[in-house]
Amino acid sequence: MFLADGWKDYEVIDCSKGEKLERWGKYLLVRPDPQVIWDTPKKEKGWKHMNGHYHRSAKGGGEWEFFDLPKQWTIHYQSLTFNLKPFSFKHTGLFPEQAANWDWFSAKIRKAGRPIKVLNLFAYTGGATLAAAAAGAHVTHVDASKGMVTWAKENAVSSGLKDAPIRWIVDDCVKFVEREIRRGNHYDAIIMDPPSYGRGPKGEIWKIEDCIYPLVQLCVKLLSDDPLFFLINSYTTGLQPAVLSYMMNTELKKFHGTITADEIGLPVSSNGLVLPCGASGRFER
């Protein structure tokens, strides 16, 4: 498993009965997690002293209940600073498990010994973008949500990366890739973190099971002759590590690299278990 165990400002303290108790800096949040199907006693005191609790509705969606939680605060990961705020559908603006991937590709960028151009698709609030930029890469950050790109820029400023070589793009990811192919542009590395389901700025429907493989095929056309890495993240249970591995082997074999796919997870501090948080497929040379 790819384990995100380098955090100091974040931890999963406990998980039980469909929920996880997390520490984000000095604040405790309780959020639903579909992977937590076990029922163990909630002995950790944080269960009774939380700052925010997201209640899932039986009809879908849900709502936050707050107890002395600021509208926004920050946490740090190594040299990076992230602005957090609870918003729709239980999210805070960061997926901490992705730090496992940030560490992996940051080391590869630093050791490359050459300029590296990275394309980050479905780039959200910029965790991977900032990690790559901090490691020395030139990054193109693409997300269909103007609000998310604005949030990512705020994180860049907070992380001291305001003047880093980052190109910020608000666009449908598939259409952007198609245009880049026509322009003849190439990248040494590609990161994609697609949602299970989403809509583009003009109502374009994205369903990962139908759209991910055609997008990978397009992205291969954007890779340089000597690509450094290709990373795909999935939170969809149908896209298990073996599926990611097979898909990447099929499309990337001509580059003669190594492909590894596995679950990605977070350690649970109270009991030593690991909470699975999806899967990642990694190509590297």
C-alpha cells in the first residue's frame, strides 16, 4: 500500500460506524467514510469534543454541524501550506492521503537533473501542483472549477510559491488535452485525479468508468519522448489497482518503464490500522 505517513498537522485518530475522527491542525472533525463498515467502541475523547461533524442524509448529501470551528484555517505539509474550509459534501479542500504521491513524484523531479514539465488534470485546490512546483517543476494546473483554481492560487501564495512557474487553467480537462495535442505541446509528467462523476464548465458530463481510458489514450500523445512519470488516482471502487495497472500497461508499454498500482491509505493513530482511501497507478522510468 502507498501510505501517507509523513503528516504532522493531520491524522486519522479513529474510525468506526461509518465515520472517521480526524485532526486537522488543532481542530477535530468527524466525517463519514464508506470504507468504515466496522463497529468498534468510540473510546477516543475526540468523538465527544469535535469541532465539526458532517452528517450524511439518508436521501443523499448532508450538512455540517459546527462547534467552535473557524470559517478557514491552515495546515502544513513540509514546506507547503494549505487553506482549509469545510464546504459541500463533507470536503475540506484537501485529500491528505495524496501526500504519499507527492513524496514519490517530488523525489523523482528533484533527481531528474533536467527541467520537468508537469500537467496536472482535475487539479482541485493544488496539492499536487504545489508539491511538483516546490520540487522544481514547471506545472500546468487544469480544473473545470474557477473557484477551485482560485483556491489553489491562494494555497500557492500561502506556500511561498506565488512566483513559481505555474500556469493556471480553468477548462474542461478533456478539451484542454485535445487542444494541447493540436498545439503540439508535450509534458514530461502527467498527474490526473479524476472525480467519479462531474460536469465541465459547459455541462459536459464526466463518468470515470466511461471516460478515463479514452483520456489516458489522449494523454499518452502529450508525453515527451523521455517521460518521467504518469500518475492516476481513483476514488471509485470499480477502478481497483489491477484495473489501473492493466490500463496503464496497455497504453504506456512503448515507453519501457515500470508500472506499480496499489491502494493508497492513511494510518489510524489509535490502533495502528490503515484506512484505505482509493487507489493509485504509477508509471515511472
